[in-house]
Amino acid sequence: MVESLEFLLKNELESGNIYKNIFETNPKPSFIFDRNGIICEVNSAYEKHVRINREDLIGKNARHFNSGLKGKSLLKDIWKAINSE
């Protein structure tokens, strides 16, 4: 039984499904964007938060959907860190 669980967990980690599952089930609104600020994925909590369907969010610039919950200095720091890599 333990070996079966270890095998399943190993497969989930290798496939990346576990990370997608954690992202999707996160109760906090979250989205993933690329270096250009284009939204690649959103979780259902974010969809509910902004009241816009996932299909309408993906491909749009993330700057248009700032929730206003974080200060501008934090957002500037995030973009600076992203662009420095």
C-alpha cells in the first residue's frame, strides 16, 4: 500500500499534475503570467474574484486585472525581479 502511494506521488510530481492541482484548489485568487505580463492560467478563485471567465482572461495583459489589494510598490518590485532574470 505504501509503495503504491509512493509510486502515485512520484508520477504526480514528475508529470506536474500535483502543482496544477495545488494551484487550482488554492482558495486565494491566483494567476500565472509570462514575462510580457500575458495571463497564461488562472485558478477558479481568481475567476470568481474578478467575475470573468477563464477563457476571457487567458491571453490578456495581467496589468488590466490588478485587484487593488496589493500596493503599487510591491507590483513594481515583482516586475523588476521578473525582468532582471
